[in-house]
Amino acid sequence: MDETRLTAWIASHLGVPDLRIEESRPLGGGSIQENRLIRCRSGEGVREFVLRRDAAATIASSRSRREEFRLLEAAHAAGVRVPEPVGFCDDAGVIGAPFALMGLVAGVGLGPRIAKDLTLGGDRETLAEDLGRELAKIHGVLDPRQDPPPALAFLGPPEPDPARAEIARLRENLDGIGAKRPAIEWGLRWAEVAAPSCPAPALVHRDFRTGNYMVDETGLTAILDWEFAGWGDPAQDLGWFCAACWRFGRHDKEAGGIGSRDAFERGYAAGGGQPVDRQRVAYWEVMAHLRWAVIALEQGARHVSGREFSLELALTGRMVPELEQAILAATAPAAWPRSLSDA
């Protein structure tokens, strides 16, 4: 990375001619994108940023860094607790690729640690409520009855059938890496038959889970990773957050491995979220396992392709059989609602 060009860009963008970079280093996390800490000094003042750009290989369902940054700006403007969107650079000549610059947020974001280290996040039921409130804010960022603002024109109109649109995307992504997984195909067919309607679409985060927010010792500090956000069924975010695959072994804590489902839903209602239909949420919990299985296959394919050798990516790809087992258990005929059994 050319720090001279990066220094010049940040100094110009912030209007601080004497700015210099004191430290630049990779940050942990961010299995799809690359995140770096950038510590800058100007006079006696120090500011810390996160620089976010594409990793050497990415996955098909991830948005561009420009689109993700515009979504972050919209969420920030709507009062969602997110990192400050500082600026976006389209010029690949600065560091070799477009990048977003955001304010650094204090806290811990590693999912397994948050789930298991009870010194983090403050009172866990309060944390679950706070996350529910933030999710309700996200779902209220845009009005689906109106055209999105010019900066978010890439969103287009909401899809009339979010569940089947999601299934189509998952099948396309499977085909894109040449994966043949009968258990996943079974699950996708089940999801197609069971797909609920979406009475009120909204902007959804699509990766709202433990591991994509940060906490300190007292509570929530920020919601991260907006690369999958778009129009969809609000129940998708609730199902993704509550899915067993994102509880990191704390299966007694149905809300993200950190609190009760009741507390999470209570916060969501208090924040103005739509009434929760637990049957629809349960459907999206099954879809969460399907989607995570497809993403895990894509992550493994990044390693196998040789474009990005990574033990983390390789191990992620090996999680798929466990996810397939959960999918088969959830979609066994005995687990179907009566309406499906009669179909």
C-alpha cells in the first residue's frame, strides 16, 4: 500500500494539509473484505480510521465497496449506531483499489468471544433489547413506497417475492462455484414450497448477527458490515439473528447467543419494528442455515481457487456438512407445518 498517496488523499479529503499516517496495520475479522487500522496525526491531534477495501477474492453476493458505503451513510443519517462514514475513494491509483474510510469504533466484534465472555456487552438482556431497537431503526431507514434517493438508486424497487428471490440468488451462487449439494438443494426446494409472502418489505441488513456488531464492557457500540444490505422481508433479519448457526454454542440464548428472543423482540417493538410473526421468523431461520451453507461453500472456493490462500476460508468451507445436517432436521416432513404436509 502506497502510504504517500493515501496520506495525500486523506489530508485533502479532510482539509488537513499537515496530516501524516503514524500507523497502518490489518485488523482482525472481516472474512470477506480487508479492513485496516489507519492512525493519523495532525499537529497534536490523533484520529483513527478503518480503511475497508475488497480482499484478494470475494463472493458473488457481496456489494461493491461504493454501494456498501452509501448504505452506511444512509444508516448513519437515520440514527443507526454505525461507524462514522468519513469518505469514499473511487481512484484505484491511490492504494490499488477503491476503498471506504470510516471512523474507528471502540469495542470487540468477534462473535464467539462476545457470546462467551460475559464481561462484554453489559447486561445481556439489555444488549438484546438494544440490538432489537437498532434493527427496527434499520428497517425504517427507507420508505419502500418511494424511490430511493439518487445515492441509493442501485437498490431499485423492492422485490415482490423476497423469499423466492433469495432462493434464486442462492441457486445462482451455487451454480457459480459449480457446487452440487443434494441436502442444500432439498432445503431450497422446501423453502420454495414453504415461502411466505412479505406484507411490508423494508431495507434489511442481511447479515445482522453476533460478530457483526461491536460491544464494550457496558453495551453496544456499533453495527458493522453492510455489504449484503438491500430490500427484503424484515423477518429475514430477525431469523438470521436468532438462527442456531449464529449462537456460537450458546443455544439457550436464542437471540444471537447473547440473550432471550423475548428481549430482542421487545426491543424491536419498542424501536417501531413491524409486529413479529414467529412462524415467518422460523422460516427465515431455516433460510439462514441455507444461506450460510452457500456462503461457506463460496468462502471455501476462494481458498481452493488459489486466489486467496487462507486457513480461515478453508475451515469455513468445512462447516457445510454441519449446516446441512441442521437443514435436513428442520425440513424433515415431520417438522413441516400441516399446510405443507397437505401440499
